[in-house]
Amino acid sequence: MKLKILLSLIAATLLFSCNPFKNNEINKVINAFYKSHKGPFEEVDKGSLSTALSSLVEKAVAEEVKSVQELKVLKSTDKPAKIEGDIFTSLSESFTSYEIVETKIYDNKASVLVEFTNNRSGVETWKDEIELIKENGGWKIDNVRFKGERAVGKSTKDVLSQFLTPITLVVSDADDQRCRLSAGNQYQWSNIKKGCIRVLELPFKLRSTDKASIASVIFSDDQKKAEVFTQKTSWVLNKKSIAAYETESADGGVFLEKRDNVWRLGHLKDGKTIYSGNLE
């Protein structure tokens, strides 16, 4: 009888202590990164990041420095280009604590679901998915996919890529503010960026409800404005709430909002959704 009880206790101990993901190499990378992460992406530990993500971070930092220098030369009082807030979680205000919920491994790729909490002003909780890849024999963070309702953009790479979207500062046509082009309609004038951008290269895209066309979205650096481009037109929208934007005029105007973790673009007049989702 005593032997049975002893064996039962040993089995129970093994059952509750042998979590194959609790202390594995992947979760150690997550813990090392987020325990030292303070919010600003410029100070992030690039040693924990993949080559691709580290390169995007370095380019974004260089772009911020370049913007400051250019404005200094021009003696301009304009605000330099800068990514505001934390881009390694859904919440720009960052987090105060976190907990690893689930880890999944697929050969040389892995995903870790992490629950974050921010209790600086009330308590707010959300989950994000951390994607890792194996590089040079070690696990590296390759992207953070935002799952929180307040996230603007879909992932860390999305935010960085959008910030680095090439802008060609050229004179726009007076008639319709479209760019002067010599190579077809590859560029469109951006009222937010005050230059010509390659709309097809914007990382944030929505698909029409009939699956026939795509709308591209870009946000201002301070996230206070959004600009939506379709094949026929474009709109500039002002931020109305945490994850909702609207054009100033309701007549022919549109809204852009995030509901149930899905972005939707629709007509203000009838509330009908015309584009939704988020394409890779």
C-alpha cells in the first residue's frame, strides 16, 4: 500500500513538473528579451532578434537620426520622423508584467503566446504572438503579431516597414494631387507623408468584401491620422478613439476601425463594410 502511494506521489510530481516548454530554450529567449525591454525600440536588445528584424530596427533608428539632422540643417521647427511608443507589444504604452501562455514549435520556427498586463492606469490585459526562427543554432525573435484591440498595425515588422516606406518628395499635380510620373501609376501622392509613395509596397492591406480589390493603409508617425488608398481614390481619416478613424465629412466619407481584432473600412453614411481583414 505504501509503495502504491509512493509511486502515485512520484507520478504526480513528474506530471506537474515536466512541462516541456516551461524552461526550454525558446522561453528563455522570450524571458531574456522582455525582462530587459523598457519600451523604446531604439534601445532594444538586438542580440535576441533575427537578422531580418534586427536590420529593420537599425534602419528605422538610422531614419530617425537622419530626420533630426535634416530638420536641423533646414533650421525647421517641425517634429522629426519618429516611431512613438512600444512596437514589441500591442499597447504603445508598453506593459508592466507578462506571462508565457503557450509555446508551439514547428521545425525551425516557433510561436509563443504571451499575455501582457499594464497596470499603470487601471488594469489592461492582452495577448500577442511572438514568432521565432532558428538562426545559427539559436532561437531569435523574428516578429511580434499584435492581438490586442488597441494595436495599430498588425505586427512589429509591419510598423517598422511602414515607417521605412520610401517617400519621393516631388511636386504633385495641381489638379488632383497625384504624383508626376514617368513610369505609370506606381506611385500615389500621400497627404500624410507629403510625398509620393509606392502604395503596393505598403505592408498594411485590406481586401474588398467581393475579394476583387485591395486597399492599402498608412498611418502618421503619431498615429493620429490614417490614409487609405484604393485603385480609384484615397482618404485621410482622423483618429476618433483608440482604434477608430473617420473622415471629417460623413457625405462620401469612410471609417476605419478595429473590431474583434479585425480592421474594417466602411461607409460612414450606412456603416456598411467595404474592405476588411489584414493581408500578409
